[in-house]
Amino acid sequence: MDTENLKVSFFPPLHHQRRIWVLDTLRRERITEIVDIGCGEGGLLAALCQPAPWLGPRSHWRNRLSARDADEGLISLFDNVLLNDSETPDLHPVRIAGLDISTKALQSAAELTSPSSENALYTRWEPLEVNLWHGSLDSINPAFVDTECIVASEVIEHLTDDLVAQFAPVLLGVYRPRTFLMTTPSYTFNARFSPPGFSDPVGHLDPTGRTNRVFRHSDHKFEWTTEEFARWCATVSKEWGYTVEVGSVGAAMEDDPWGRDKQLGGATQVAAFRRKDDSNSKRKRERRVRMMYDGTEQKESHRLVITYHFAAHPQAGHPRGPEDIRAAVVRTFEDWGECVLRVEDLWFSKDIGLICGGSIELLIEITERDARLRLQRVPGQRKGNWTVELIGGVQQRRDGWSTTRKPYEEIEEASMEEEEEENEVAHYTLDTDMGTSTYDGAIVWGNETGGLAQDETACDCWARSWGNGGGWTSEPVWN
């Protein structure tokens, strides 16, 4: 075989693409409660433990405002921002749980999700509860019933026939989540690893002996083609009263020499199930659950391994008055000597986030109502990238340095900045060539040799910097 032509690599790595799909779907669905079935070592749970940069637009803030806040008009502001928030939100989970049969994996998950090991990028504005459970899929856990979302990523292909038979009845029937997300390898894509008609593909023979298929992992009991997966999803969604959308992620970076990319699809198949709540669907689910489980002996219950509670900042949901917020915004312009700043620049400067009680919407509304400020809303753009202008500009910085300077002073400073930038680039290139390009407090991708500035777990956070060229490359990925 021409191994160079058969190279298959993914950017980002395939397991990160699966996780990105899950996280993006959770955001769109505005999910706040997640159960990760087969959570393994807790990679997804660790990502979900990272706090959002600000509070989500939730109506319960209104009930937390005091009479003083009502007098200052904050309640009407909150009502306004709650009605106008239309952009895809950040994730704001309040309860997450993981289940796995492996005690060793749960120990790693407990370490990754522990509050004592938290290295949060942002202030935590909302409380979070984390529960880790030990047990088998076919044991019923009342704590999972009616949860908002269940995720089962790269799980079903590892299950024996008896557990596969319980997969949909337990997850979609007994637990009946509003949303169910699952991923599994695509056997159809496996052809991408070999030339057409090649008789000795690399991998692991079907351990069950039912087929002559070669799988990506020695523990896989099966791998579905795209047609088989779509058929299974359609069947179980109809049986348990769900709609389903099926797709794939994980296209190879390299073009297939035989032009099969469109035909083979992505390396991972994904499905998003959404519960139907009409009376007929509810009755159908309840009847099928009774038929399957009433009177049957329950297996050993799940064991709760550990519970963590992440506390929100005391200022969360308790903003100060509008005048205090306006004064803090103007003071930031004066401190920085700038006349235009992004909303995010203001938010993360000093204590504005705390003064606003964690609500960036409140900051936006107050700046928009101030005659000294001009907010530039850009439809379709993240609100953090909107700009705020201080009308009239800054006449005097608060440190006493005038913003009005002579032309030769500006030329001299620009020259000094260019010289410093050249020195920084030279230093960076030297470090990169030596393989020592590490940075404190940030994740940096995309230098010319690729690489990650911090440990791999950190890249599951919502705040990622994506580079251009090099970066997140990998050798052929099988699972």
C-alpha cells in the first residue's frame, strides 16, 4: 500500500470534534442538566465544570432583586434584556452527572471535576452540582429520570447484546430526557483507511465472529454503517416517542485519492433525539415501560461515588446601582486612555463584572442608556464584541498622562513599539525551534510547528484560541 496516499488525520483531533458537537448542541438547546452515560475519565464533565464568563439570561434574577433595585429601575432593565437575548448562549449547567462501570475511570473523573483542582478561566457566577455514579447501564437510577439531557458518546459499540437491547428502553423510555445525544464510529468511513478492494484492512476482527468486519478498537462489539445507524435511530425514536437528526463529524484533512470523501462521510456518526411531549407519545412511552419493567427484578442499584458543589460568587445576581455601573465604565475609559472599547474589554476590566452582579446584559443596557456613551450593536455578532464609545473621547488619563500628544512623540513611541515587537518575534521563533514554546495562563495554538501551550484537558474549555497553520494535527486516529 502507498501509506502516504492513505494518510488520514483530523483537525481538531477526532475526540475533540465529537466533544465540540456535543457542547455546541447543548448550547443551542440551552441545556442546564446533563447526565454523561459512560463518562469514562471525565473529559466532557471537566469541560462542563468550566464556568461561563457571565450569567445566563434567566428569569430567576428578577426575583433576587431587592426593593432598592426596583426603585433604581433595575427590574425593568432585567425584563428588557431577558426578552431581547437571541444569540446562542454560553453553557450554564447547574447539575451534571456521570455514570461508568469502571472504578478506575471514575477515580480520574473525580480528580478532573474536583473543585479543589479547578483552574477556572472566569469568575463562577452560578452554582454547580456534580455527581459521579458507579454502575451498569441496565440498572435503573431514579436520579436520571426526566433529566434535561443524556449524552452517550462512543458507548453503544462497546456493549454486549443484552445491554444493547436495554440501551434505548432505559435511556429513552425510563429516563425520557428532553434531549438525548449519542455518537458512535462509522464503519462506512473505515474504507477510507484502505484502497478500494483491499482485502487485508488494518484493525481488529469482529470479536463476536458474526461478521468478517474489521473494527477500529479491540473492545468494539460492532460498528454500524451509515445506513444501519440511521435505521436503528429511526426505529428507536419511533418506539419511544422522539424525533431524531442523524449526521456525522470528522472529515479527513487529506483528500481521498479515489474521491470517496462524500460517499464515506465522517468518521463519527452523531444523532440528536428530541422528546415529543404530545399526549399520545407520553402514553405510548409509559405503556411500553410498564410492559418491559413492571414486575421484573431490578439489578444492583448505582452507587453514588462522590458529590461536588461549586459555589457561585456572592455578588452573582446582586448588581449595584446604575450610577455605580456608569461611573465604573467611564472610569475604565479614563484609566486606559481609550475612547472605544469592546464590551468584553469593559467586562473583564477590574471589578465591572462584580458591580454588574455577573450580568453582561445589564452592562449593555446601562451603557446604551447613558448619554455619554454610544453602544454599537452588530446583528449576528457576539455581544462581547460589540463596541462602546466614550463620546468626546478622553481628555486626561486618570494617571495624569495627557491623551493629546505632539506628533513627534507618537512617531517615537511607534518606533519603540515596532522594535519591541521584532524582539518578541525573534524570541518566540527561537523558543519554538527549541521546542519550548510554553505560555502561562493561556492556551495558544497555531505556531509554525504546532503544539499546545498547556495540558490537553484545558482545551475542552469554552475559551479556546485557534491558530492558523500547524497546530492541532494528529497521526491516524482509529476511534
